[in-house]
Amino acid sequence: MRWLTMAQQISSPLNKRLYSLKESAEYLGRSDWGMRELIWSRSIPVVKPEGGRKIFVDIVDLEAFIDKNKSYYH
């Protein structure tokens, strides 16, 4: 079985759009707490289903965060 990287999975339209906190952190290369800090600072919005406790992050928002924080190394 061939395992796909997260970037390869995103290009497929059949993959999920919402990622758990842990999956989101892995995608950005951060720790779970680092991801929480981004959420708490309102750098990345979350999706919280009504009546649920779990939070999810939209892959579109993860991609927007990456694009917004790109820069050239000095």
C-alpha cells in the first residue's frame, strides 16, 4: 500500500476537508499546543459542530495561513 503525503491527499477531491487539531498541527509541522496557540490568537479559525466538543480546522484555512505567512529568507 502506498502512503500519500498530506499535500498529495489535498489534491484529490475525494479527501476530507476538515481536519482534527492533531492532523492540523501535523500539516503545519507544529505541536498540538502550538496549533492551539494559533487558534487562541485567532490566526486560524475553527469549525465546531453544534453541541460538540471537538474542533476542526478547514484545509482551506490552513492553506490560507501558509500563503499569508510566506516570506523570503534574509
